[in-house]
Amino acid sequence: MAGIQHLARLLLFLISRQGLCVNIRKLLMSKADSIVDIIDAGIKAENLRQQAIANNIANLETPGYRRIDVKFEQLLAKCLASSEEFDLDEVEAQLFQPKQTPVKSNGNDVNLEDEVGRMIKNTLRHKAYIRLLSKKYKQIELAISLK
């Protein structure tokens, strides 16, 4: 259980960096395979976000292009905060167009510096998810070898 708590704290740190609140007890009481599924969903979300960022940068000078982003952490937090059994199908990352970004004279709202910053944060989150998954698999390996 201590290993799961450590993984949950790391996962919650990733989520809290987005300014979200999550029901820790619910995550800790979830099955080990649920944690692996959540981490897997996080990795997929970061992959999708990386593609969105690359697409935004590729369209830096395209007139009328509006940047896209990925919604994942908010969906995960909402799912974990609910009192019901959480369904990972609800946690699938979604593409969306943020409305608050300033638009340039050509109708484009992509800012290269902002996108590079998002790319760096995304890379760090992706690495953290990979570390979490690696630790979880090591725990599973250890449990199997002790039997």
C-alpha cells in the first residue's frame, strides 16, 4: 500500500500543478490496475498534447489559425472527485480551442514562446508519467517474484 500511496502522491502532484483538487482516498483505494490505467491515460494525453503543440507551431504563420490544446487533467480530477466508481472512459483526453488567447491582426492566435513553454511542461509531465508507470511495473514484478 505504501508504494501505491507514493504513486498516488506523484500522480496528484501532476494534477495539482494544474490547480485542481482530487479525492486522494478514492485514488488510494482504487485497484492497482486502475492506477496503471490512469497513468496510461495520462501518457496518451501527453502524446496528444505534444501533437497539438507541434500542430500549433507548424501553423504559426497561417492566417486565421486558432491554436488547439488538450483537456485531460480537469476530466481526471472531476472523475476522481465524484462519489461514484470512476470510469476511465470519461478520462480520455479531448482536443479543444481555448477562447482566451489574444488574436494577431491576421486572425492567428499562436504565440511561439507560449507553445515552447507548453512543450517543455508537457515533456516533463510525460517523463513523470513514464517514471510512475515504471515504478508501478517494478512493484508488480516484485510482488510476482515474492510468490
